[in-house]
Amino acid sequence: MTTQQPQPSNDDPLVATTDITGSVLSDAKIGREAFGFLLLSFGVLGGLGALGALHWAAGLSAALVGLCTSGVFVRRNSKSRWQQDAGAIAAFSGYAGQTAVLFYLLPPLGWLAISVLAIAAGLWLSSDEGA
């Protein structure tokens, strides 16, 4: 038999908001995280802009690799099905875009990207990881 713990009401000013991990979020922590995300966004934008100034393909490739990588992380770390599907779509879009850029720059590099995808799919299908 389990006993229920009394749940605090939402009107209680002493009840603090918690994040996913269960730690208490204060206004200072929320502000620090928001400022950190803002700096991260401007840093990524500046890096992509600098790469794009060197060559358009460098900036576009970095953005597409980032899209593919974030899609893989979202797919692996999500619990709901629609988030996993969104991660898979982002990963595939980044990879397909990068392959198109490689085909435009030098067609053998595009074929190399397709070959790497075929190798990865073959390894995944032949291993016990997927089962």
C-alpha cells in the first residue's frame, strides 16, 4: 500500500518551479540559461556567416551538417513518436542537402556521400543493434 504525498497548490508562493531533472529553477537560473542560448545563437550565426563569407558552400555545408547532427540527437533522445519522426526528417534533410551540395561542387564527392550512406545502412542492417 502506498501513501499519497500532499500536492502543493499552484497558488502557493513558496512552491518553486522545477525543470525536467527536478532541480529548482530560480529567476537567476532562467535568465542565465536564456542569455546562454542567446549567446549560443549569435555565435553559431557568426560562425556560419564567416564560413559563408569564405565560400558559400562552406557556410551551407556547416548549416546542413548541423541540421543532420541535431536531427540525430533529437531522434535518439526523444520519447514521443512525433519527435523521433521530426528528428529523422531533420537528419535526412541535412544529409540530402549536403549530398546535393557535394554533387554541385564535384560529382564524385556526391557519389561518395551516397556510398557512405549505403555502407552505414548495410552495417546497421547486418548488426544486432537494430533488433
